[in-house]
Amino acid sequence: MPPTPAPPRWRIGVDIGGTFTDVAMVEEISGRIALAKVLTTPPDFDQGVLAGLRQGLAEQGIDPAAVGLLSHATTVVTNALLEHKGAPAAFIGNRGMRDLLELRRSARADLYDLFQDGPSVLIPRRWRYEVGGRIDAQGAEVEALDEAAIPALITALRASGVTTIAVSLLFSFLNDAHEKRLGALLRAGLPGVQVFLSSEVLPEIREYERASTTAVCAYVGPLLGSYLAQLQAATRALGLPPLHVMGSSGGVLDVAECLRMPAIAVESGPAAGVVAAALTGKQLGLQNILSFDMGGTTAKASVIAGGEVAVTAEYEVGSAANAKRWIAGTGHPIRVPVVDLAEVSAGGGSIAWIDPGGALKVGPHSAGALPGPAAYGRGGTLPTVTDANVVLGRLDALLDGRLPIDKAAAARAIEAHIARPLGLDVEQAAARMLDVVNANMCNALRIVSIERGHDPREFSLMAFGGAGPVHAAQLAEELGVPEVIIPPAPGAFSALGLVATDLRRDFARTLYAALDTLAPARLAEALAAMEAEGTAMLDAAGVPPERRQLLRQADCRYRRQAYELTVPLPPGPVDARSLAALAEAFHARHEQTYGHANRAEPVQLVNLRLSAVGKLPPLAIAQPMRAAAARQGRRRVVFGGTASEAAILWREGLLPGATVPGPAVIEALDSTTVIPPGWTARVADHGFLRLVRS
């Protein structure tokens, strides 16, 4: 008898967006994709997650016991920081450092505004405390920790009612003895109160950034812990495997590891989309990709150069913004690796409005899931980007008809708030709205490409998110990008990234030294200690030895520079040749980033970084295709002020080799792809759409 085939194994990813919650289910062997898409349910986001999971499992007939991986991208951390809805937290610093979080750096949102408000502080001054004792800049104790004052400090903390504490003492990254002792006393005296030590969270140079990262962890830790505990209990009740969370650097980690450093979950959703773009780029044999993710609330752009996702350790949550970009120093810094993104408030739900000077604006406010765009018929009355696309004929019924579109309501919203005040007809006003939002998104793409030293003409634009394929061709034309790629399931693409990535945890440690005088043994010792931490994490996660990777990096700079560039550190034994290779890698990165390098200038090592990776079996993603599902029609669609009769096709009915000349609209359950005049779409293997200018 022939052997019984093994039952299918599935991976499931869940991504919460501003409008929709996406559940992507991928069968490991075939790469077959199944989707469930439900409206997001603020403020109880877990309800939407569970509704999507139940719907997906039921529709596909998936046995929960056949699910090998369940990953989730959460917005809890980011929302808590942006909305100032974290836990009541305390901060403890050295004597004289009580106001460290408030003093910050010297950056200002507007250099010449004498009346601007200062940036917000997560922890109010009444909950910020000082402790005696001092470690100096060489790591030596110059004043003993004042243990006699700690009982009174514990009494004050207990009376304040705080539920979490951040401790950040000077130079604890060189000598953590004071922090460890203080942390032990606090944990013993305040059971049930979470204590985050900067030497455990971020043993790195720069006291403000280290203190801010530790404060962020304390501020959001209890909220994230409660949310994940509730969600994990619910998913276990469905019979699903333990929950994993997407980290900001593009890898998943288990819940316990995430809660040790909650700041690592910032930007977990956008990171998943970039990871999925890198995966599909490799599947197509593409090394250079501009990743473009446009959802209901925001649009995110990132660059994948040479097949590598760009990651930065310089990131702020809630920064002020000017017309083009975020302003450093005006948000809450977190020193954790984050996928390098440029983000603008430009999504399908972004609301259009007219400022007092009569200029048309789009965003930053969004209609979200409730009430949503006017066209959704859920009570929305303000004009959004989605409404503009509906009026111009680019969008029709969504979710395969389960979310009908009210075109008349969209037209009324644009007429009342945009067209009439500007003296335009409704279609002209809708076209102006799209011009504005497209310009904002082009700025984001320029930031991650041109301003990072990359030529967009050498890249392909991979567009996803519910609204990304609607706008992608026009953005590519503006930037000179020769090709647009629409992957399978673009509307749930970030959820696909959750199941296509690897287990990953990033570690960092300061090692300040000149490379030309650094003893290789000293560097080897520091790396060995970090690799022991990474190995312990992989042991706890149960990753077998053959699926492990330990990836080294280093932050380097020239003397007298204030900030560093991160470059790869060669694997293998550390010797003089590997130090020379590290210096040369820094020179090359400096030249790419800034246009010049000085190879005669000594290079300084500042921080070591290590990524502990547990490799998952690779996936090959494929779009479901059924010729019987083909649907064709025609509809009036407006491009550049001119109406055209555009072909309307259903994506699952397009087989490999088919070509679709513009103007055309390709519809699917999760997203709509717009092909303007002058563009042609070709259906490639596995259902990828590749758009090129005719």
C-alpha cells in the first residue's frame, strides 16, 4: 500500500490594522494561502482577532492541532505611547538625575517658535525618584549605593500606587552592581510591581536613550502583559499552539521573551510586511525592492537592498513631524533594532480637510474602523481617500461583496467638505485628494531610497496593504521605478510576513574602543558573553542546533562623530584581520550613506550587536488561481481627469501568462489593483502581478 500522506501543516499570522484585522493561513508544503478579513474592533482588539481566527479555521476546515505556528503583530505598545494610556510607572535615577527624561536632547519641533509645548514625558515628576551612589565613566565605584535610604524609597513607591518601575543609573552598562542590588531590594520590597533595569533592558552607552527605552518598557509592560495573557488564553481555548509576537526588527519571539523587553514590540505590524516583501523578493530572484504598505490609517515605506532588510537602532515613537519627515528628538526614543521605515498618515481612511488658508490637506486623522469612510455606510460623514477612489470608479464592493460600497454617500461627503468649498465638481475634488495623498507617500518613498543613497530606478516597487495596489502605479511613475509587483494576498501581506519570518531576539552591549588598538581577545570575550545569552534564549525556545544562527554586528564611527553606523561583523574567530575587515566595512557604509569616506581616519567601535535566530522552514507563497472563478466586466474609471471604460477582472481567474493592458481594475477579496492607462500587468508564476509601463 502507498504510504499515507502526512496531514497538512499550517502557519497562521494575525495582523491588526487601523480598519481591518487580517488572518493569513499558509499551508507549509504547497504554500497555499487562505485569508480571513474582519473589521478591527477598537478598543477591544482581541475580539477582532478571535473573530478572524474562528472565521478562518471554520471556512478552511483547519484542525487547530494542525497549526504549527501562530504569530501576532500587535499595536498595543505603539497605541499606548501615542495615546498616553500606559501603566502608572515610576523612574529611579542617580541623585541629581531625577529630570533626565524631561531634559532629553536639544531638538525642537520648530526652532523659532518660542511658545511651543515641550515634548510629553511618560512618567510625571511626582513619580520620579533619586538614589545616592555613583559609578564613574570607567565603571569604577566612586560612591557606594545608599542602601540606608532604600526602605524609605520603597515606602514612597508603595504609597504612590505605581505598578511598574524603571531604574536607570549612570554607567550601569559598564558596571551593573548598583542597579542589580537596587533591583533586588525593590523586587523584594514591592512584590507584584514590575521592575525594569536598564542594564537588563539596554546595556548601551548614552544615558538618555537608555533611560527612555527602560521607561518605555515600564510604561507599556503591564498593558502588553495583560493583553497578551488574555489573547493567549483565548487562542489556547481554540486549541491553537502557543502565541508568538512579531518584534520590530523582523523576527518573532515567544510571549515571555517579549515581556522581558516590551519596547521590542513597537512597529511589529509594519516590520512583518517588510519581512514578507523580502521573502517574496527572494522567491522572484529580486535583490532590490522598495516596500510600500498602505493600509487604512498610514502608509509605510522601506528599502530592501541586496536582499537585506534595512534595520536601524535610532527610532522614536510619537515624534513631531513637518511636511516631509519625523523630527528627531521630539518623540520617545527606543534603542532597539527596528526595520527602517518612513511612515506618513496616508491610508484609505485618512480624512481630507481644508486648512484656514484654503489649502487641501489629507490626514493625519483617520476615520479608522468606526465609523470608517463614508462609503462603508457605517455612519462616516467625512471624506476619506477611500471615498475619493470610490467616486473615481477605482473601488467597488469590498470583501467579495460582503462590504458593499455606498458611492452616493462618498460623493456627498466630498461634495460637502471639499468640492463646494474649493469650487470644484466632485470628481475634480476626488482627484485633488488623491494628488495630495500620493505626494505625501512619494515623500516617504524618497526618504528610504534617495535619502539613503539608493536610486529608485534600480528597484522594483512591491505594493501591498489594502490600498497599496490602488496607488502603486502612479507612485512608481512619479519616482521613475520601472516595475510594480503586487504579491499574492496583498491586503493581508503583513499577516503573511508573520508566518514567513524566523524566531529572533536582538542583544546589544557597549564596547568602546579604537579598532586599531583593540585587543582581539577583548572583543572575543564580549562576543562570547552575548552569544551565551542568545544561545540561552534559543534553548528556552526549543530551537534545534541545526536551525540556529548567531549574527554579529557592530556600531562604528570616526573619531569626534556623535552617531554611529551599523555594519556586519565577520563570523569566526576574532583576530587582526577581522578587525581590519570591520573597519573597511564601516568605510564602505559611510561612503554609501554620506557620499565620502576617509580610510586614513581611525575607526571607533561603540556597540556590539548580536541577533540570535531560530530558522523556520522556508515558505514559497502562491496565489490561489481558479479559471472557473474568472469574472469580467467594464466600469467607468477616471484617470488624470479623463474617464475611461476600464476592464474589471477577478484576480483568482487570471492564470500565469495572462496580460492585462490598462486601463483596468483587478479585484480580489482582500485588495484591488488599479492599472492606469499606459501600464500593463502580466500574471507571473504563483499568481504575482508584475506591472510595467507599456
